Amino acid sequence: IIPSHMFLKEKLLANGDFDRMKARLVAGGNFVDARSVGETNAPTVNPFTVFFMLNVAAQLGLDLLTADIKGAYLIPDIVEGSGPNTYVWIEKSLTDMFVKLYPNLRTYVYHNGKLVFKLRKYLYGLPQAAFHFHQHLSESMKKLGFVQMKPDRCMWRRGTGTDRIYVCAHVDDVLGIGKPEALSQFCLLYT
């Protein structure tokens, strides 16, 4: 059972005004033996690929699209039997908030005030999370008709002529280039 912690971060608007608080539960991946969880390496887009895409967009007058995939590591499921089960505990202050939201959890609270959860999704901090998210992203892009580029596994292409778009990803940050209509179509497909 590995520890977890929650951190809070202020999110600000472009003008610097407060927008909201962002909270993220993070697993203590440093307590995990990475050799026991399978593949942990995930590619990230090569900076040269990003510069290439920006150059092509400038030369051809293409539009840019940027996006952040919210809660990326929480998207792929942990496949039962694919490795050892992963359990995390949360500290008493978080346990109190969970029990307030979900009173039925009270019966599972340990004498020290902690709760233990078996994970069904990956959390930030787990050594295998990035690998599984990249696998999920690659499979999703293929289902949307994209072809993964051989020189960079974090870049995909779809369409021809004015419908052609290129997309690359650095973990959960996405950059796309193409004609406005093609990018709009991609946004409709992906959401």
C-alpha cells in the first residue's frame, strides 16, 4: 500500500485574477518497485517535431490548435490481472472529506484515520501511468483515422489536401496544425 498526497494550486486567468483552485491526488510512486509494474517508458514529442510543425504552419498559412487533456492519467483503466493490484492510502484530513461526501466509506476507515483504495485508474506519480496514457492516446488517434508517424511516435497525420492535419502530443498537451475546417472537425471527433 503506497502513500498518496494531495496538492492544491491556484489557477489564474490570463489577466492574473484568481480563477479556481486545482487539486490533484498524487500517488507516491517512489514507493513502487518499477520492475514489478511492467512498462514505464513513454515517449514524448521530439522538440524538432514541434519546430517542424510550427515552420510548416507558418509557411503554408495553417492554423494552430493547442489543448490540454484534462485528467489524462485518469482516462485509461487499469486492466485487472495486467500486473499487481495497486493500493493507495489517503491521510486523515482527506479521509474526513471523503467520508463527508460518501458516508458509506466510514466503515472502511482504519483506526489511524486513513482510508485505503484499490486503484482502477492510474494516478499521477505512478511509474507506469505515462506509458498507459500514451498507449490510450495512440489507440484513440488510430480510431479517429490518424496514422502514427514513424520518425516520432508522438505525432499523427490524418486526411489529404485541405483536410490534412498533423497532431503531436507531449504527454497530455496537444498541438495540431491544419486548415480551420479540418481542425474544427478534429475537435468535434475528439470531444
